Amino acid sequence: MSIVVKGDKLFHLSTKNTSYVFDVDYSGDLEHDTQHRAYVGNQGVLRHLYFGQRIDNTDDFVFTENFVKWTPAVHSHVDQIMEEFSSFGTLRYKETAMKVVFSDGTKDFRYNYKGHKVNGNCLTVTLEDVHYPLIVELHYEVFEEFDVIKRFVKVYNTGKEEILVERLYSAELGIADDDMQIINFNGAWSSEFQQVSESLKGGKKVFESLGGTVGHVANPSFIVHKNATEDTGEVYYGALAYTGNFKVTAEIPSKVTTYKYTNVLIGMNDNDFCHVLRGGTDFESPAVYIGYTNKGFTDMSHKMHDFCKNEIMPKNFANKPAKVLYNSWYATLFDVVCDEQKKLAKKAADAGVELFVVDDGWFGTRIGEKQGLGDWYVDKNKFPNGLSELVDYVNGLGMEFGIWIEPEMVNENSELYRNHPDWIYRFPNREPLTGRLQYTLNLTKEEVVQYMIESLDNLLSENNVTFIKWDMNRLISETGTCAPGAAACDGNYHEQKEIWYKHIQNFYRVISTIREKHPNVEFECCAGGGARIDYGAMRYFDKFWTSDNTDPIDRMEIQDGYSLLYPIKYMSAWITDDFLAGETRRPPITFRMRCSMCGALGIGNNLNELPDDDLEIIKSHIVEYKRVRDIVQFGKLYRLKNFMRDDFHAVQYVNGNKSVVFTFLLHSRYLTSKYSLKLKGLEENAMYEVKERNGTIKKSGAFLMKYGIDVNMKGDYDSQMIEIEKLA
Ligand code: DGJ
């Protein structure tokens, strides 16, 4: 039984290795503690008791005395308890999970616990305002096998008057400690997923996005730990399924010694947010998937990677290995011409590529960033015989064909904008601003949604396209909806704040409609690199473009951060000729290939100009990659060594009886040419064959994990791919 409810007031959720417990605490009432009522204004508080290693005996959580003593405090008693769901108002001064405003101006939610429902692995707990017609449901779903609990919140207006929902996070999680660390990312375009682990000792730490999408800067997830390492330590983690503005807050609301704790909240950002909850309607927060381990970051990654594969990724591609793709962007930029693409395709096919993708520049009048976005028909100057000439050619070479789109955007210089200048977000009396010389289409307008669905449907129906790279190259701004020259925005002040949320819902609607119509098409999610990577997008896409930065050294750091919570099969990793890090660093092709082989391999070099010898090297590595890709994409990942801390970099993947290790050395130092490496994830008592550059050895799993192997590397930018197999 994954959910046990005792006495209609104690809730005990169990996964394979963890327990999650909360109750309705009436203790203040029982003691006629008027202070209690004075601070929260209602009877009973939903109190978070425990999240951690599994404890089976539910009765242990029945506390006969007050868990919180309601000691006199200067500010607030309720801030001293870990609440399961706190709402703005009463005497709460911490960050709360919800804020509502009733039509008479009352701004707090005072609830009574109404009851609960258990349905298989799902629990719903219902709270009702003591006066106003507002019901709040807390939803939990237990994924036992993966040690994951899904949480979301749903609010109902059972009356007639509007209620403004000004904040609705997906979850609040109290951790009974005030000395934790939090990991999120400190990224930017071309340097996504730069890990930072910061101490939480007081105050509030916020990671968020405000540009209408996930963004490069931070990620909608949290990893809170206590001096954890890859293999040891407690880690609390969560990932939000929402591709819009998000907010992760970690706060220590109470420093009162007995009741100190860290409160983590995650959900849609409340900045410029509102949902007008009309009478008789409901509103649901996105889901967040949370977990706990006492075995460090590797265990967290394994659980979340498995969970993603089994529960989040679209089913039709989740178990199929990502194909080796070629993408034209770094080779030809906007200069896409049919004949040249054919030449690239021929070379790509000869090298072993399975999917040929034409990036930006194939449509409308798209000769550069300034024009064409929105006109999703082929440029006849570039493709006089239509797209089918190239598609047929590519298919004839035995490859599938894919194409780039950026459907939420429009250039001023486009047919679409000339015909519909009112289809973008804009304010009255303001020139709309551009980002990358483009506007964002107003997805809250039904005609825009229909246009997007129709143009994508036509593109996919008229051409044998089996892969779409969906890009988004600017952040959203000026979220007003009005025609140019209009005196005012449509909708009232509160409705205008709904746009951020509605945009994302309609983005999901367009992609899911297209997926339904074209189930055999795979989708890659990109936003100027890795600015749209979250568990919400993962439900509709089959891959993430991790970063525009393909420099292998920068990239390994990015891949390391990405891999903490996101699966390797989704991690597009290409070799290109482009070096954002500068012309000064040119690691050899083998080094770059091996870096890309750590994820879903792609090739982006200008193959038409690449020396034959280099092409041969790429070709031989593609052969190797195909041999190990099931291990890489579906195996368990071990981050063994990292450039930032160690002499060299090493990642290992283990899938069943097979394992592969990639090692990278920047430069030899002090005559060292042998690097000792302890492997992980093997069976202690089994024998393995390890193929290292200097020969093949046969050793037990115990030896390989405890004593380790010698990796021979020397000089500049040396690397190895070491294959390991269990002997029968
Ligand atoms: C940004 C993406 O990250 C690139 O890979 C490429 O698709 C360009 N957009 C095209 O404009």
C-alpha cells in the first residue's frame, strides 16, 4: 500500500525507499490555544511531518503532544511550522504557496480540512475556506518504483463572484534543517547548466524565469542537499513540468531553534501573474515531481532518468534510440540552397548519418535574421522544385528528413506580419520591441493558434518530414493584446496578467495537436540553445537542444549539469566546426566526437569543406557510437571525474552486461600518462573484459570498482572510449 491514511488526519505516502508524511494538526485547538487560532484564523493546520528514508510504521507519526508548542514569538507562530500548503495572509510572513483575493477585497485563505480521497496511488486532500466559496485540492500521486511523488494543486470557485488567484505554486516542501545547500544553475546563452551549490543559512534564495519561457539562467527544478557527493548524502529534489515563468524559492522562515527548517516552494512565477477564477470554474497548477535519496546525486539522476523514460517522455519514441543526425545550421547558416544541401546530405549519408535536418533559412524570404519568420512555405528561390526534391534525395540516400521551425515568432518583414499586425503581443501607444529582430505571436488569440496548427500540419502533410526542430529565439515581452493604434489593451488589468500562462497552455495545445495528427514525427525542443528544458516540454518533445555552444570543454560542463535531472537520450550533442570559445582552442576531431558521443550524437560540420581524412575519422566514430549508443542513451550514468575538480574528465554508462567509459584529458602535466579510475555500477562478483588503449584486461567487478583501472592518456586533448563487457 503506497498510501495509508490514519484517522482521517494522518497521511503516510510510501515509495520503494522513501516516506512522505503530513497530518492535520488540531493540537492548538485541543489545548484551547487561542494563540493558534489567532495566528492562522482556522482550526487545524496541514502540517508537513516527514520526507526521507522509508519508515513503515504509520503509528510512529501519531504525536500525542503538540509537535509545535506554539511558543510565544514576536512575529508569527505559523511561520515556525512546516506547512504542507500555506497561503498568503493571516500572520504568515514567509513565502507562501498561494495568494487569493476575494471580490470584497479579503486577501487570505482560512481553511478547514474537508476530507480526502484515495484512488490507487493517488491521494486528494480537500481544504475549504471557512467563509468564502473556495476549495483547494492538494493532489499527490505516488510512483513507488521510482521514488517519485507527483504533486499539484487545484482550486475551485464554487460561488458566483470572481476570485483572483495571484499565486499558485505546485508544491511546498519543508525540510527539517537549516543548514542545507541548494543547487541550481547560473547560466546564460551558450553557457547553460552552470552548477552552483550555495549554502542556505538564512533568508531567501530565488531562482526564476520572467521571460515567458524557462530561459538560460536557471532551471525549474531544485536539488537541496546536505554535503552530498555523487555517492553519499541526503538529497531532496524536484522538477517542475512547466515551460513558462517559474520560481523556485528556498527560505528559512524560522530560526527558532526547535523549529528551524528550510522551506522549498516551486511553481509558476507569481510575477505579473493572475488567474481570474470565475464562479463555477477551476484552475490547476502544473505538476512537480519530487524525490529524496540518502545516496547522493548519482542515485537521484538514475531515479529521475528512469522516471522520465517511463512516465514523461512521449511513448512512441521513449524506447527508441535517438538517430545520428546531421544539422545544417553551423555549416550553412541562413544560406540554405537545394544543391548544396544535397551535397551535404550525400557526405552525411556516406558517414553513417541516419537523419538529415535542414535548420533555419529554408522558408519564406529567410535570407537572414531580419525576415521571413512566420511564412512557413518553402523559398522557391532556394528550392525551385519545392522541398520534395531535397526530401526525396535524402530519403533516397537512406536517411530520414527533418526541418527547423520557430512557429511562435514573426519578423516585421514577413507576409504574416503585413497581413496581421495585430497578431503579436503589444501595448497601445508603444512601438513593439524586437528580440533577435522578431516579435512573439500572441498565442492567446485563437486565430493565431489555428494558423500555427494549419501551417505545421500542411508542412508535415505535404512533405515526408519525420523530425522537427522547434526553436524559440527570444523572450516574451509586452504581454498586451491589442490591434496597432488601439486605445487600450483587450481585457482588464487582471486578465492581461493571464497571458503568460495562456501562452504556454496554447504552446502545449499546438504541439500536442500536431503530434496527434503526425504520430511518426519526432520533435526536438530548442530555444536559442537550452532555454526550454523542463519536464513540461519533455511530455511533448523527444529531444532537447542543450546549448549552441559546441566547444567540447565548455560542453562537458554543460552536459554534466544537464544530466543531474535530465535524461541522456534527450541531450543533443553535436560536433561542429564552430567554436564559441574562440579560435585559440581547437581540440582534435576525435576529442570532439567523443564529447558528442556522450549524448545523442549529431554532426554539424560543413562536410562539403571538411578534409577527407577528418570525414573518415567522423565516420569511424559514428560506427563506434552506433555500437554503444544503447548503453549511452538508456544506461545508467556515472559522473566519474570532472575537469573542474579533477585532472581529467570521465563519464561511464552501464546498461545490463555492457558499459562504456569516455575519458578526456586537456593537457598532460608533470610527465603523467596514466590516470587511475574507479568504475561504478558493475556487479562485484562478475568478471568483466575491459578494452583499454594499452590492451584488454579481465577483472572482477569488485576489482574494477575498488582498485580501478589505469587509463593511459598523454599530450594535449587526449581521450579514450573504453568498452566493458560482463563475461558469461
Ligand atoms: C538558435 C538555435 O539554438 C540554433 O541551433 C539554430 O537553430 C538557430 N537558432 C537558427 O536560427
